Amino acid sequence: MTDNNDRINLTIAQRDTLFFIQTFRDKHSVSPTYTEIAEGIIDGVRITKKRTKSAVSNMMILLEQKGVVARARGGTRNTTLLKRI
């Protein structure tokens, strides 16, 4: 698969968050909650560094603005990946 990071200019933190969401969805067939993204752990394995839910919320806004994810308003587990890394 082609690495889209150069074309969409993601920071390391944004790339890590996108990788976490992608990995979580691949393993569980649902999107992670902001709490799960903030913890950075999938099945007992740390995937990304721990963040606050506020930091995750801000990161998701930026990823959406860059056209990497789409979020439905309201509810949880509502993130759709538009690009994969």
C-alpha cells in the first residue's frame, strides 16, 4: 500500500493516531472511542503514547480537516477512514 503521509503532510502525532485507528478497526471491526485512542493500547499492547481526550479531540478535528477521516456527529465509534497509511 502506498504511504499517503507525504501527500497529506501528517505530523508524527497525526500519523500515529491514524495508525492506531486503522489498527483498531482492522482488529475489532469498529472504530475506537476517544478514550481508547487516548489510552493508546490495543489488546494489552501500547500502540501510541498516552494522550488526553482533549488532545485526541483536537487531533480528530485536524485529521478531518486534512480529509483523512470523517466523523459522524453524535454517538461513539463514528470515525470513518478516508485514507490509510
